[in-house]
Amino acid sequence: MSKKVVIKQVRSDIGRQPSVRRTIKAIGLGAIGKSRVIVSNDAVDGMLRKVSHLIEVTPVK
């Protein structure tokens, strides 16, 4: 079974490194308060770790 997570952006990416801003866009975020439900895998987990200071991650039940 695939593990799904809800990702919500809680801090702005203004003034962050370009690679962090590209990662936020790749996840599908870009505005404070925006959220997405995505399937977690190794690649996604790495992206979430890279921007963990800007987002909240909640598992889907």
C-alpha cells in the first residue's frame, strides 16, 4: 500500500536559495497555506527533508 502524506507550506520561500525554491515548485507548492496530498517515496522524502523548515507534513489516514 502506498503511503500518502499531506504537505502544507507554512513559511515563505522568498530569500531562499534557488534550489529550495525549485524544490517547493516541484512539490506543487508556492504560496503559504497551500497544501497537496502526494504519495511518499524515497525521492519525495528527500525533497521534503530539503524544505522541512518551510512545510508541515501530516500522514493521511
